[in-house]
Amino acid sequence: MSLTLGELAVRFGCELRGDPAIAIDRVATLAGAAPGALAFLANPQYRRQLESTRASVVVLNAADAAQCTVPALIHPDPYATFARIAALLYPTPAIVPGVHAAAVVDASAEIHPSASIGATAVIGERVRIGARVQVGPGCIMGEGVSVGADTRLAARVTLLRQVSLGERCIVHPGAVIGADGFGFARERQGWTKVPQIGAVRIGDDVEIGANTTIDRGAIEDTLIENGVKLDNQIQVGHNVRIGAHTVIAGCTGISGSTHIGQRCMIGGATAIAGHLEICDDTVISGSSNVTRSISKPEMYSSTLAAEPARIWRRLAARFKRLDKEAARLTRLERAVGLASRTAAEQDEIDE
Amino acid sequence: MSLTLGELAVRFGCELRGDPAIAIDRVATLAGAAPGALAFLANPQYRRQLESTRASVVVLNAADAAQCTVPALIHPDPYATFARIAALLYPTPAIVPGVHAAAVVDASAEIHPSASIGATAVIGERVRIGARVQVGPGCIMGEGVSVGADTRLAARVTLLRQVSLGERCIVHPGAVIGADGFGFARERQGWTKVPQIGAVRIGDDVEIGANTTIDRGAIEDTLIENGVKLDNQIQVGHNVRIGAHTVIAGCTGISGSTHIGQRCMIGGATAIAGHLEICDDTVISGSSNVTRSISKPEMYSSTLAAEPARIWRRLAARFKRLDKEAARLTRLERAVGLASRTAAEQDEIDE
Amino acid sequence: MSLTLGELAVRFGCELRGDPAIAIDRVATLAGAAPGALAFLANPQYRRQLESTRASVVVLNAADAAQCTVPALIHPDPYATFARIAALLYPTPAIVPGVHAAAVVDASAEIHPSASIGATAVIGERVRIGARVQVGPGCIMGEGVSVGADTRLAARVTLLRQVSLGERCIVHPGAVIGADGFGFARERQGWTKVPQIGAVRIGDDVEIGANTTIDRGAIEDTLIENGVKLDNQIQVGHNVRIGAHTVIAGCTGISGSTHIGQRCMIGGATAIAGHLEICDDTVISGSSNVTRSISKPEMYSSTLAAEPARIWRRLAARFKRLDKEAARLTRLERAVGLASRTAAEQDEIDE
């Protein structure tokens, strides 16, 4: 597909600086672009690449446009504009309706005639699959699963019994939705399994990354609301709720019964303890440990950044001496007659 | 299934406060219960829900019973009692013996006639599958695998050559047991693979979560003893041993050749270094880094909790200055004539 | 296979201390060896096991040979020598060429006649599979995938459209290569997906662990160079580049667009932020958080080790008071007339 800058400016509401007749047929990075390609600038880290780019046009904001040496499509939100142009240039491949001969579909399943069921997929009893759903090869659906219209399961996705997925969702390979939550009661002779009888309910427009796991509820359902985006290798414990339009980056783990609000942004490799309430619009930086509920929507962090090990070893050793060094402070304060405020400060930690 | 409170009290050894003829047929949370449901109280965080619950009966301990406004089944261990009642109300579905027509089973495999082999499962040479084993769809077993009676592989579980699983185990989808351990010798031209010739041996009553990986031993076997419970997305390196009845929460990684004792409880997202010995009954809180062996069974931790980022940034900056601030302390001590103990303290860190 | 110590000494360039006619036919650990087995000593932690080993021969370095009570094969690099001997004793099983009857292969795929395609594998359009490639059961390959000669996909590996793998690679079960990167643009009504149109290109002699995920590039390709070794459950974001012969241990996450140099060694459970440059030969200890680019090749760390929780709680509380304790220092310095250097030090943190 080829589009002119004039068409793009009109369709996406951009100010065009340059010849409206120029055509592009693909996207590229600023550094990698050749003529015929559209690039974008959203991260200021890459601003210096504007000088040398060979792109036919760059999508950027007004402030950066001055430094652009090639035609520009100016928009206050260049990244979203780029996303929409790219979606136009690279449409999702149309699916081929029908059930592959090597799929295994239970007779009681209701599969919309416009859906596509791939090779070696296994569809269980009473599964309902909506219009234009793509079930990639190797997907497995247990009894009573339902999948809404236009959802795409890339390949090798496992949906266990009673899991429901909304419309227009995307689920990547290896995701496991609806495995038993981790619930055991301690007894003298070992651990007794607590039956996990809830399900997982997932809203519309949710994306779930490769090898991410979302456990079924212990009693009630685990809930993922509309528009949530989960990256790869995220673990979502039983009875977690994730509010609409929250995004969570890879390798994050969320322990059971924690409720995360709407529009939160959670960085990768974050660990969130169980039974917490995280309010709407919370931002958590990557690699944080969240151990208490959050009721004020701001940014939270607990990351200590890597240092050269020879420096880090000294800092870690100092850290282990913090209690002793506080005692040295107190002793000093006493020695110079500043002891009065110290006692209270000591108390604080002794609680 | 419907059960009366009288039957439950007798069968599970509870004191009943309320009408023994009342019947329940399902479980529910305190907050979500309607008449006909049994709920429980084990986590004090939910105690205030006792006031308003509509459950027909609540399983709880004697201390909490006073605040219970509906019938009560009183037991010193309400959670385990609840688990057993729930198992009675929600029995594991019976398996349908036989090999699915779309399974691929090697002629040399020995499959007990009471076992169930699901669609698209692939069973390799000389595999032995015991009585009443459920092999879900998409499971793969390499040469020489053995699976003990009553074990259930939910779906899409991979057991590589020579792996053995005991009786009554449960393995969730995406688990990979017996992949090569991570062993390479550095040489001038790159890394030389060290053959991984050990296997994985897993005891009875072990549960293994979705997308958890347990590597085969380098020379000897990786060992998981009876009653171990592993949550989702856990990584177990080669030659690890995990002692009986230890439970490990999700996203934890255990490096090679570490031995974990019996009855340990390890929180999620914990990282445990290699070649360590962790003694029986050790408790490790979530998100900890374990870098040394543990010989005393108590609780260990290394988690710093997330703070608002504006506060955290100051703390992290202070942390990086710990060495300098210790030097300020020393200088102060010298200035006020308290220097004598300082030298020794400095030495400690300079080692 | 049985080999004499004389043969081993000649073939692997070792000095032999002992009878060249002695034969071994297997490997074992020092502690577990019986006569007929070859053991090795590389980790000094196991040196004391030399005294009591029953191995027929031990591969070790000259310094340790003095303490060896059984025959010795002396080599400056005993671990690599052991690896090569073990590879000789335990050769990779030969593959059986041909396409399994239960595999699903698109008519447009080009499969070398010497390759092996396992049961339930699904091979898409225009896939190219080289000589002696082993595609294990349950593997899935999307449109346009290519796999170089002698590569082995153990089982249940997913390669999405356009992914290319070089020669002699090993990929373990559950790995997902080429799923969409995590790219969304925020808009008022939610998140707009940014099409992920790059691919993943992987060089020769790469090993990829179980359940590891490598995302396709957003625009350009994600690149894994020759000889890279990735352990289990690693997440590699879109547009990451990993330089030749770098090794990364399990559970590590690498955010998008980060470039890692050659010959780096990265410990497990490390979190690396996006858009960073990590130079060649960098070493990062396990459980570190890397948040800034690294331009100097040394060892980096940010791990605080677990302590008994009763001690840790005091340290964590002290940590939270670091800002206040620095203020106490400043006050003390003023009190004893040492304030002059303090102001500058305070400024540093106030920036």
C-alpha cells in the first residue's frame, strides 16, 4: 500500500510541512529509514537522529519540527499517530474461516462459521467461539470456555475450563489462563489443596503476552477489565483484579487477591504482594517491591541501581552496619550535648 | 451435592453453633455469600465481613465465633477444614479412561488401561503411565518417562526423557520438566556445552504450577521430594534438591546445585543463588535474594518496599553516599575525641 | 562406550597421572562416583571430596592434582575438558529423518530430506528447514520461518512468522520466539497497539532455554548473535540486541531496545531497563537492576542479601531514615564547627 503525505495529513489530522504528493509505503526508524519510508520521533533520546535521517517524512510534535530536515507530519501525539499510520500500512492478515482438518473440536462446541481454528487446536465441551475469532495452532480450550468476536489467539494458548475472553483481545503463545491458583492449607502431615473453583473473566481489547499466566479464582473469579495490556511472563495470582486500561510490563508478579486500579502503569519485574489495594492511576517503576496498599495515585519505586561491584560491596556492607552507625550518631550527639532529639529518633526505630 | 451443618460438624470434627438441619450446597466468600453457601474466616483482614455476611454458615475458630452473626462451624484450623469441605463439594472430575484417537503413542509405551490420554498428546518410547493418570491434551513425554498412579497433567505439560513423577501429583499447563540445565564451559572461542545427563525425579503429592521449569541434572538427578508445592513460573536449576513439603510461591528462581530443606516456605519472586544449603523449616519472605547458605531455621528477608518515587529518589541517593557519610561520622568522632572505636569499625568494612 | 585414560590423555591434551590402561565408561560427581567413572574438580568448594572419591580418574588442574588420591587427568581448564569428554561419552542421539505422519506441514515449506519433523508439529507457509534439523513434537512455525542446519528444537517451541534461526542452535521446550513486542501508544480512550513489524534473527550456536521469550522487533529486527546462551524463563524485549558469546542466566528480563555487548555474563533474575547500551565483556551479578548504560567492562551489582528478618526489619527501617540521619550528621558537624564541607555534600543530594 502506498499513501501520500497529503492523504496522511488529512486522515490523521496532522499539519504537513512538505510536498503533499510524496508517497510512502512502509515505516522505518529514523536511523534506518530510506526514501519511501515514514519515521517518527517520540523519545527525545533519538532527537539527534533527525539531522541525518533519510526518511521521506517524520511524524513528530511541533517543538521538534524545527530540527527536521525532511518533510514533517506534525501532531501533538506523534507516537499514537505513528501507531495508527502503521496499522493502516500493515493490516492484520485476514483470517481464513474454517476448522483445520487436524484440529480436534468437541461436538458440543459452538464455533462461529467465520472463525478460524488452527491445526492441532483442541476445543473442549460447550466452548463458544465468536465471529472472526482466530484460534492459532496448538491452542487448547477446556470445558465451557468462551471467546468473544475478533479475538486472536496466536498459537499454543491454553484456556482452562470456564475462562471467558472478551472481544478484540490478543493472546500470545504460551499464555496459560485459568490454571489453579496456589492455595494450600497447612496440616500436620503436609499441605491440603484448596479447590480452586472460580474462573477467569477477561474483558474486551485485552492483550496478554507470551508465557504469561493468569490463575483462576479460589472461590470468586479473577478479573481482567477492558483494555488491560499485559506483557510477557507476567504471573497473575488467583482473585486478582486488574482495572481497565492498566498496562503491566514483563516479568511482573501479582500475588493473590490484590486489586489493581484503572489506568495504572506498572514497570517490568515488579513484585506485588497479596491482598493489597492499588488505587487508580498509580505508576510503579520497574523492579519495585510493593508490599503495602497504595491509596494515592503517584509514582512509586524501590529500585537500587547496579553499581560497579567494588563500589556496591562497600555500600552493601555499610547498609548492614546502618544500625551500628546510627548508634555512633547517637553517641556523638550525646558527646556534644545534642542528645535531646536523639532519644525520640531512636524510639522510632525500636518500635 | 447438598450437606447439612449437622453432617459437616460430625464429618469434620467441628463444634456447630446453629441449626444442624440447615443445608449448604456450595462455598462462597464472606462478602459474596448468599443463603445456601458456606464461607470461612481464616485471614483476620476479613473479620469485619462477619457482620454482614449472608452465608448459611461460616467455618472459623473459637475466638472469632463470638462475632459471627450466622451459624458457625468452629474448628481450630478453619482454613484446612474449609479446604476439606470444598473438596467434598467440588470433587475432581472423574477421568475417562482410554487413549484419544488424536494422541500419538509409541508402541513401546506401557499405559495403564485406566489412564486417560488426551488429544494431541505425544507419548514416547518406553514411557510408563500408571493407573488413573490423566494426561491432558498436548502433553509431551520423551523416552523413558514414568508417571505414577493418580497423577494429573492438566494440558500441554512437557516431560523430557527419563523424568519420573510420583503418584497423585498435579502439573499445570506449560510446565517443562527435564530440559537441559544451563551448563557451559568457557573456552577461547566461546562456550562449550556440558552434556546434561542427569534426570529429574519427583516424589508423590507434588504440585507444579503453570510455566514452571525444572531442569534435568548435569550428572546426578534433580530431586523434588514428596508433598512439595511449586507455584507458577518458578525456575529450578539443575541438581537442585527440594525437601519434602516445602512450598514455593511464583516467579522464584533457584540456581543450580542448591539444596532446600523440608517444610520450607519461600515467598514469590525470590532469587536463590547456586550451590547453597538451606536448612529445614526455613522461611523466606517474598522478593528476597538469598546468596549464602542458611543453617538456622528462621525467617529471612531482603525486601525494600516501594515508596513514593520522590521519597525513594532521596533514599537511593543517600544509599549511594553511605560510604561518604560513614567517613563524615569518623571525622566527627575524631573532632570530638571519640575516635578510638572508629578505627576498628572502619577496618571492618575495609576488609 | 569405553575409553582408556591413555586415550583420553592423548585426545584431550592432558597430563596423565596413573595407569593409561584403566578404562572409564561414564561420568559421575566426585562424591557419587564408583569405579569406571570419570569425575572432575573445577569448583574449589568441592575440593575436599577428592580425598574420598571412588572415581577411576579425576580431571583437575595441576594445583589440585597433589591432593588427588586416584588417577588424575591434569589440564589447565578441567571443566571444559570434562565437557568435551562427556560429549564424547554421551553423544547427541542421531535424529531419524522424515516427517511424522501426525505433523502438519504446509505444501510450500521446504524441508531438507535429512531433517526430522516430530508428531503434532505445525509448519507454516514458506518455512525453510535445513539439513539434519530436529523439530521436536508440538513445535509451531509461522509463515516464512527459517531454521539452519543441525539446529535442534527439543519440543513445543514456537517460532512466529519470519523468525530466523542459525545453525547448530538448541531451543528448549516452551520457548516463544517472535511474539509481538509490548508497544502501545496512550490515547484518551485507552492504549493503541503499535504494529510490531520487525522479526527476530538469531545466529549460529545459540542455545535458548525453556519458556524463554524473545519478542519480534517493532520496526527493525531483534538480534541474537552467534554463540549466545540464554537460560530458562528469560524475557527479551523488542529490538534488543545481544552480542556474540554473551551468556545470561535464568529469569532475567531485558527491556526493549537495549543493546548488550559481546562476551557479557549476566546473572539470573537480573532486570535490565530499556534503551540502554551495555558494553562488551560486562559482568552483572545475579538479581541486579540495571537502569543506566554501562560503558566500562567490569562487574556490576545491586544485590542486597537476605538477612534474618528480625535484623532486616531494623536495617530497612534505618534505610527509610537515611535522609533524617544525614540531617543529624549535618547538625552535628555544625555543632562541632565542621560545617564547611557539609553544605556542598547536602547540595549533592538536593539536586
